[in-house]
Amino acid sequence: MRVATLGLHHESNTFAPVPATLERFLANGPVEGDGLLARYAESQATLAGFIEAAAADPDVELVPLTHFDLNPMGTITSEALETISARLLGDLTEHGPWDAVLLALHGAAASEVHRDADGEVLTRVRALVGPDVPIGVTYDMHANVSPRMVDEASVVNIYLTNPHLDPRVRARQCADLVFRTVRGEIDPVMALEKPPLSVNILRQGTSDSPMKELVALAHEAAERPGVLSVSIAEGFPYADVEEMGMAFLAVTDGDPELAADIAHELARAAWDVRTELEGDGMDVDDALLHAAAATEHPVVLLDVGDNVGGGSPADSTHVLAAAQRLGIGGVFHSLCDPAAVAACAEAGVGATVEMEVGAKTDDLHGSPVTIRGVVQHLDDGKFEDNGPTHGGFRFYDAGPRALVHTEDDHMVLLTSLPRGNTSREELVSAGLDPLTQPIIVAKGVPSPRGTYEPIAAEMIRLNTGGCTSADVSALEYRYRLRPMFPYERDAQYE
């Protein structure tokens, strides 16, 4: 059984100011052939699940092709999507024919022309391999699932944890079902249900109610006879696309009515708790004062408005500026500012520097803040984490970095590439012990929880401004479904 694995992983914030260009994709990869195995086989990412399933099946020859990945940011340019698609299709043509294809897609990719970019890629792959070759796809839980993303595939499943700690497990399940399909052991059919419902980013944690209970219902449904997989997509509210919002998906063995019943039951359960899926964060000043008075540490402040995993630029200064104004020290911050890194590198370790940092992308994320302090550390920004991380990733690259200990007792980690704070090794690799930091500002919402919840005395979600603000009422949508709760309070679901 010859099986291809390849993909495109991008979460596109259509409100973010920095586009996902071809140049950025190429600078970040792609990963291909044996390099794909080397990077992902020992991780917990989607591709690791595909690799694991193939390694456990002596009849399967898994052929790693090409995978493109880019940190979440703005809309994918047409040039980037067309070039990437041509590369993926070219690899499939050159190395085929295939008995099956395993695609690692995110589910919230949007391009300038194709707002459903994942669906477009999947449609092109289907057209190439033909109607009889099973295609398996595993999506991120933030996928904005379209009917096309389901119709063009044979088996689809979605992560069921947020922070995403189960990509490998879910992808392994998907691959196993595809292999069984090739052998004729099962006949997978799928049903998709999409109520007019969007979940606030602050209510998407799957260890919190009501998502915890909804996920439990999905697991229970998956145990019914004839059911192969059950999934929930929370959706990505920062993408202005027609399919934005929650989705519920069931895969059964040849029973479309059962699949439809399960998808509808889960959708109805979510609709019944829709007001509990709204949320708001704490005022920045109040959170800092609370954290400064805490007796147990570290206190982790989640910078919602600069959620790098949602496409923000990683250079928000709202929290740093407030801490300076309030005279609160002992705070760890990270800021993407290549120019500041270069200045620190020129000055050298041990030198005293004074410079403006952050907020150089746009006006949404604050204004540049002046810091003065000593350069404590310089490196190339590459580190590895074998522990639990959001998305299961193992290798990280923040570009050249500089750590500055400021005179008002802030640890400011300056990076050259935008990176969310999803790994404690980010601090360790820069010479800091996360356990000794009184206050840690983590750019993200659920994504930092996988690494910081085990050590945090408290985690507080901040009501910060930015292109990933929890206050989505300020976003000007053109394409989303209308009416939709909570944007239109009178939305109905029948």
C-alpha cells in the first residue's frame, strides 16, 4: 500500500496586517522527504501520527513528500497559494500512483482569492488522484470547516483538545481508518453540522466548561457501534470567511443517518449552552496589580490581543507599558523586534542598551516602549522541547534573540521572528528558570496553557487590544454567516 503524506499548515487571520507571502513560506521551509521524517517523527504533531500509523502497519509504504508550515499571520497571498499548490500536486504526480493520501492541513487557511484555501487544495488533490483513492485529512480544532473540506475527503477527523495536545493521536486514528478503507474493511461516510454559532477565544479551552462537557459528549458518541470518529471544530473567529464558526463531524461505517444524528446532537448541545461560550478578559492594570500582590508564583498573564497563534505580530507593548506606568517589576515579556535584536547583538553581552522596542507593525498593538538595561543573553533562537506543547511541535526557531534585564526589573526577550509563548524551553534556552519568574506574560490564549498550566500558580486572561482581541464586536466582517450568535443575538438554529 503506497501512501503519500504532505500538506500545508497555516491559520490565516484575515484581520492581521502582515500577509503570508511566498517569501515567508520559503524562509520557513518547506520540509520534504526524509527531512519531514526527521522533524516530525518524534514530535506530537499531525504528521507524527501519520508516520506512527504507517510504521505500525507492515503493509504500508509511507512516502513523505512536502509540507509547508508558517506561523499564523495574515491572509495567504495568491502567489504563495498557487506556488505551494503546484509543488504539492507536482510531487503527487511525480512519485505516484498512490493507494491513499494523508493530508496535514490546518483548516483555517485563507488566501486572497480562495477564502477556503484548505478546501481548494483538497479539491485539487482529489482531482489529481481521482475519485477512488482514499484521502485522509486531520484538521486543527480551530478549523473553519466547509462542506467542501469534508466532501472531497474520504476520512476527516479533528483535534479534540485545546491547547492542542492530541494531534498525533487524532492523526493516527485518521490514518488507521484510511488504511482500513483501502483494504475494504470499512466504508466511511461523514456528516457535517454547522449551527450559526461562534465561540469566543476565551471560552475555547477544552478543560473548561462548557467545552469540556461537549468534548466528553463527542467521546461518548464515538463509542457507539458503527461509529468510526467524532469531531468538534471550535472555529477561528479571526478569519472573515463564509464557513467561520463551530462545526460538528461524525464518521460512521456506511451509516449516513447515524452520522447525521450524532452531528446534529452535538450541534444542538452546543447551541443550548451558547451564552456560556461568550467570554471577556481582565483589565490589564487590575491583572498586573493582582499578580504583583500574589504570594505564589509564577502568575501567567495571557496577552489575548497579541495571540501569535491567532495571527498577531508578537510585538504588542500594552502589558509592558502598563507595568512601567504602575512601577511593577519582575515581569517576563517577549517582543518580536529584529532591529532591537540587531542593536543588542552589536552592543554584545554585558553591554547597557537603551532603545525603543515593540509595536512597530501597526497601531493596534500599542506604541514603542523605551527600555534601558543590560544585555544578558544572545543566541540564534533555535531550541527544542520534548515536553507537552500546543500542536505537539518539538523544534522551534524564533530567529536571532536577545535577552535584556531592564533597570526596572523586567526580563525582555527580543526575537527576530514572531513566536507565541508555547514552550517553557523558550525561557530555559535563554538562561531563565520559568519557576523563578514572578510574572510571565504569554502571548496566546489556550496555546500557552499546555506548557504553563503545570507550573503556574494562576493564569489570567487579559482584555488587551490587538488583531486577536477577545472583543470581536470590533471586527468588520464581510463574508461570515448572518445571522450568527453572538453577533446577532436573535440568531436561530432549527
